[in-house]
Amino acid sequence: MSSLQPIPRNGLVWLLVAQVLVILPHLAHLPLWIIGLWLGCAIWRVQIFRMRAPYPRSWIKALMMLGAAFGVYFSRGGLIGLDAGVVLLIAAFILKLVEMRSRRDALVLVFLGFFAVVTSYLFNDGLLAGIYSLAPIIALLAAMIGLQQSPAGTHPWPTLRLAGSLLLQAIPLMLVLFVLFPRLGPLWSLPQPKDRGVTGLADSMSPGDMAELSRSSALAFRASFEGPIPDRDQLYWRAVTFERFDGRRWSQSFKSQLPQTPEWSPRGAPVAYSIVMQPSGRPWLYGLDVAQVDAGDVRLMSDFHLARPRPVDKPLLYQATSWPEALREPNAGPAVLGRALELPATGNLRSRAWAAELRRAHQTPKATVQALLSHFNQQPYSYTLRPSPVGEDIVDGFLFDTLNGFCIHYAGAMTFVLRASGIPARVVAGYQGGEVNPSGNYLSVRQLDAHAWVEYWEAGSGWVSVDPTFQVAPERIERGLEEALDAEQDLIEGAIMDLRRYRDIGWLNDLRFGWDSLNYGWQRWVLNYQGERQLEVLQGLFGKVDSRKLGLLMVATGALLVVLLALLLLKPWRREQDAQLRQFQGFERLLARHGVARQAGEGARDFAQRAAVWLPGAAAQIQAFAGLYEQARYAGQPTDLAEMKAALRSLRRQLPWRATVSKPRGGIDGDNL
Amino acid sequence: MRVLPRIRDRWLLKRIPPGPSVRLNQRRIFIMPTAVGMSFLVALLLMLLAAINYENSLAYALTFLLGSVFVVAILHTWRNLAGLELQAGGAEAVFLGEQACLRVRLESRGRLYQAVSVGWPKSGLQLVDVPAAGTCELQLSLPTERRGWLRPGRLRVESRFPLGILVAWSWVDLQLAALVYPRPLAGDLPQAVGLDEESGEGSRALGSGIDDYQGLRPWQPGDSKRRLHWKAYSRGQGLLVKDFTALSGEDPLLDFDELAGDIESRLSLLCHWVVELSSRQQPFALRIADTTIEAAVGVEHRNRCLRALALFGQESAAPQ
């Protein structure tokens, strides 16, 4: 039974199946040569099993390992880091297949497989990936079982069934551990996978970037409100502000990234909601103005955007409260206002001239803004994702020549004109609107909802948001980009694959909403079941919790489950159902304690006679019980269990209370043992 | 160093009393993680570290799932022995130097027991599956090291099924025993061995081994294979042995005291002659120490003599 035994066929079959299942989800981020390597190794392995090929010599093994390492180095640009590490792990997982000779090697392979499944979660931890991973895990368990089975006469299917039932039986205990096991923060920082496809807003933006973003139907975040969902035109999700303009691009100011809390006072009714945002690779969070987030390290920055020290590189859940009517920085300092007035020294002369004109015509910033908005409304401006090309001065070209564009054109141009006429203003970038999921009462906001609008500053009223795009294409705000761009549908990337395209088909649309809602639940309840979230859930369930209480609860429920499972598996009630026999066994045990053990093949009567000689004090009781038993058992007389019980009781009373175990009579001499 | 096994043996004696059949129950099965199980736990710890550091809920879930599988495997491994019944089968007597073969029957009263191994650790365990509500018989062979009763002691029954991360085992004493005869050693008996002076003829014949060939007779168990008449067998006459008859005279007496040399070599020589004379169907008597076995012939006689030789100088006459 040593672990150096050869690998049974059943074990090998499941090992190969498990390997395919483990590697499949990794293919999305593995270099292609891995597939070739795997095919080669699997064929070689099968040939070894059929005794048509030898095991590789050690120099071939060394060569293959070196080759794999080189392959990783060239395709990943190094051997360090998570991405290279995962490729190396998979390569080792594959190469071990050819190298393994004994059961111990095969077990190493199984453990590598479990690790590979864990690493696949770092790249994709969606609902589907989670469900899928049950397949490789069952196959790996089946391989473990197959390795233990005797080589003859075992089939793959019973093995798989056993693996499945092991897994099913483990699930209740797993759930208890998952809910109650305390979550710690990271013990040390680890590299994160690089190629998680991140699309989203960037630190700086030209109109082209925004158009690019509007073509992606990828999810940005989902939000559920505690109350009713506010109207669409209230849903301006701020991400970041652009305060610098270099003539072509709008970008974030370094100063605005300082974590100084700006001065603001809440007004009106607050709106409470929670957001699960997709990884963005940026440190900022999304929120309606003005938002407060009660997660430890999230801060409100000096330009009212929310940020945390680390980039968001995995789905993040947070609770926020917003005061949409808050008064923001009514007494802003000169530094802030100075930043909101900066313009490039040259360029866009026509716009500057128009700004000067506006300043002369209107007394207050508010009136200037009104004039600008009605200009956009009344002149033949149009909304399109395919704006006509403009020359060197992009603001002039857009305002006076092409008259078409989308949000960033309007917001950028308006901010430029306001600044030129002496009104502090900045571009706010974020998302607008979102799709309401009727089956979950929450909003899904996608990259194509990315939007830019303007906020300007006026003494006394502080920062005020305005959206010039609304003047041109109110349907963009009221119903969303896709409605606004009916003619340009084909611009939205991957739209054919996207079920959203078929939203006119009722059941398909319901299916899409249902699936989205499932995913959202998965993110909220499973992926984000960490730290504070766990504490919150546990407190909801059990009241105030501390680690001691949690530990006790975990041990108690775990033990309860194991006992239940043990009862179910071992069925102790089936052990001895014959009541008479049970009494006789009690009789046997009692006498054995007093030194008379029944010998194999010794009948009840002989045994009783021998016992009576050995224990003369209780001879009468012994004979009485044996007589009753014989009668009930062999004479076909009606059983009177109570009588037998009484006889046994009186025998027990007759014998000394504390038995001294002497050498059993007619027993065995202990020296032989 | 000898104290610990002694204590263990005494404890086992109480817990699993010896008997010709033993049913494994909760008092008799022990369970521990194997080396593989320990490395499985180490792997789980590493997975937990990854889950903590990447704050990945699915990695947590998988770690907990496999941890729970470990716990469930305790029950399954244990169950794969629980209720199994072991019964002692017989064992044939062998000559010293041959492999003793002891039979053990495994009986299931309910479910299938997979990959149960039975044996003595020093001579290797045998792997069997016991079918549901059925039996399977095992032949366990052991090297023989000295004559007399071979009592291999407690038998180890173990199972690592299903996952190999735990081992459940029990030590059962089925009171297995096999009789080991001395090793037969050919050699001459001294001229005068136990024979009367006047019947010198017979002694010569015994000593030299030149016998009168008397004909063929059907083979019967106990006959030497060297005397098989292969030609007759190839002619389809069945298994025949060449029969020899010793010269007339008194039945020879094999007397331990008349032989020279140390005890074991004397026993070996006697053993050889017991086998030899029995195969020739020649009556003989045996005298060893205080026992004298009267002259007789036949398998029973032969076995009685061999048993006497095997147990010479040993205390316990018979096992239970």
C-alpha cells in the first residue's frame, strides 16, 4: 500500500479529464504554445500507459522544463509576477503528467490542479466561472479516488459518482465556514493579474476617447437604491473632474487629487444606495453629488470626487449616501478658482471673442450660462458619435463650423467659453443614467453611459452643474445613448453578440435581465462577502458578534453538521435490531467484565454453565437469564422482553459493583500476542 | 523501548479480544491522516493564504470546500472498515523455509468495501475489494523462520479509501497459526539406529536407499513428486508413483537420541526420513524424548510424527 505504487487506469483517466477541465478557463490568458505542450504531453502519457513509449529521460525532462521557462519568459516578459507565475504553474502541471510514475507523483499533480483552479479565480470570478469550477474539482477528486482503488475491475462512472457525493456532502459544512470564517485583510501585497480587460474613464480625455468608450457595452457598475430609483435626469454619476486644458485634451489636475475635504453643507433629502463597481484600474469611485462613503479608506477629494489609495482592481461594493441639493464650496479659495480659470495662452480666438461679447452682455454668471445653453438649444447643433473633423482650434471648429459632436465636445466648449468670460468652470466626467433592471430593482450602468458635463462656480451658490448636451439631445439624458443614436446603433461594439440588441424580443429580454440580476446577486453576496460586508451580514443574523462568539458558532454548527452526516452515512440504528439478541449481548458483556468471555461457537447454555461455575455467587441468576433466553430464542415461546430485562438486572445487582478483570477463563495466553 | 509495545498490546487485548472471527466496530477502528493527508492540509493552508491575500471569495469557498471534503473523508474512510467481519481460515503445515500460507476470510454484511488491505506490515499487505453482502478469501503468505507454531500475531487491516488522505486501521487477532515442520535434510542414518543387531539386512537397505522396485501404485497426497512415473502419465494412465518396498525385517525406529549433532540438525534428518519412509509406504516408529510413536504407515501417522518433530522442546502444544 505504499504510495510508490503504479497509477491505476481509473486514476489516470480522471487525471487526464481533470487536466483538460482545469486548463480550459485559463486559455483566455495563456500563450498559445501551452495548448501544443499539453496535447504533446497528453499523447505521450497515453502512449506510456499503453507501453508504446518510454518515460522521458532526465535530460529530456530538464530540456522541457527549460523550454517552458523560456517560453514563459518570452511570452510574459519575465518569470516574476502573477501572470508569469500562472503560466509557469500550468506548464508544471502539464509537464508533471509525463514525468509521473507513481501514485505520489499523481497526487502532486492533483494538488497542482487545485492550485490552478484557485489561480483561475483571480482572472475570472463570475458566477459562471464559479459554477464551472465544480467540474474540474469533481474530476480531481475522482482522480484521487481512482488512485486509491484496487486496479482490477473499477469503472470510471462509480468513481465519479462517489466524488460527486463527497462534494455534495461537504457543501453544508463549506457554507458554514464560508459565512462564519473571519476574513482578514491581505497579509502582504501580491501582484494582481494584468490582463483583466479594463475599459473605462481615463485621467485625461480627448473627444475621440469618449467616443471609443461610448461604443463599449461593458458593465461599469451596478447601483441599488434603498428608496425608489431617482429619475434619469438626476442620475449624474461623478467619477472625476478635468480642470486642465492644453488645447486638445482635457485632463485631471494634480491638485484636485489631494485628499482635502472641500467645504460643503448638506441640504435637502439624502439618497442612500449601494454600488458594486467593476474593476476599473483607477483609484476613484462613482457617486451622485455629494457623496459620503463609509468605507474606511475612501475619501472625498478636493474636487468632490471619491477616491481611495489603491486602484479598484476587483469588483468593489460600497454603501454611499448623497445629498443632491448640497451647497458646494460657496466660499471657494483663490487657488481652486484659479485652477478653474486657466486657459492655454493661445488658440481658439473666435471663441474667446464670443466669450468677451457674452461677458459684456450679461451681468451674472448664471445669465451667461443661460445664454450659452439657449445658444446650443436654438442653433442647429446636433448630437452624433461621428463628429466631422475639426482643425487646429478644436473649440472654434466645433462651435462655429461643424456644429456636431457629443458630450465631451459640448462640455469642453462650454467650459472653455465660461473660463474665457471669467467664470470658473470645469468638466466633470462620469456616467449618466443607467438601465433599470425590473427583476432586481437596480441600475446597470455601462461604459456607453459615460458622459461629460459642466459645473461652474458662482459666489454664494458654490458649484452648480449644468449639462449642455441636454439642450441638444434631451433624449440622450432622458432615455439613454442607444435611444439617442438609433441611426448609429452599429457603432456599439459587440452589439451583435450582446443580448441588448434583441431587447424587442420579450422573453429574451427577460432572460437577460434575470441573468444580470443573478450576476449582481453573486457579486453582492458572494464576491463581496469580505471584511465589513461579512460583519454587517453576521450582525444582521446574530446581533452583536465578536470573534469568540463567531468561533463558537462555527465549531458548534460544524460539529452538528458532521454528526448529522455521520448518522446519515453510518446508520447506527441498523446495527442490531433484534431486541432479544441485544439483551443477550448485554449479558455477554456483563459476564465478560467479570472475567468470563463467551468463546466462539459456544452456545448460550454451555456458556451459562461455565459462567455459573466461575461465578458461583450469581449462578442462579445466570442460569435464570440463560433459560429465559433459550426459551424465547429456540423454544418458539412468546417473547417476554421485560422478563429478560428483569433477569439481567437482577444478575447485575448480584455481581460485585466494580468488576476486577482477571484472566479470562479458557482464554488465551497473552504471551503469544 | 519494549515497554511501549507491551502497553499497547495489553490495551489492544482488552479492546479487541482475540477470536477466530472479529467484526470491526467503532471501538476497534482507529483513524489518522496519512502523509498525503498532511500535504493536502498544507496545500489547503497555502490556498487559504492566497484567498486572504487576494481577498478572493471563490478561493475562500474552494478552500473551505476541500477542507469540508477532508472532514467528510474521515467518515467515509472510517466507514470503509466499519462492520467488516474477518474470519480465520485454516493454514496448511509447511516445512521450514517454505512460505506459510494463512487464510483469512473477509465478509461484508451490507455494502461494498473497496480497497481494504490486510496483512502483516513486515511481509506486506494485500489489497482486496469485499463485494456487497459477500465474502472474499485471502491467502496471506509469510516466510517461516523457525519450526513450531508460527503465530504471526495481530493482523493489520487498513483502508485509505476513498481519498488516500486518511488511513483507518485495526489490529485484529484471529489467532492465526501455522505449524512449521523442521527443514528436511537428507543424510544417512547411523547403522545401528534403533535396530536389533541381528537384522542387519534392513539397516543396510535403509542407509543406502537402494530398494526393491516393486511396481506402480496410484498417487496419493503425501507422496513425493520425485517418484511420479511421468512416462505412465504421458501414456494417459493417470498419476502413478513408483513403489518401493523396504527389505524384509523389522520396521525401522527413528530415534532422536541415537543421532549425533545439534538438536535442529537431528530433527531435520528425522524429518527427512519421516517424509522419505512415508512416501515409500514403509511403516516406521519414532522415538523422540519421552514420546514414542508406534510403527505405522499412512498420512495420519506421517503428520503425527512431523508434528512431534516440529513441536519438540516447545511448551505450548496446540493453538486455540
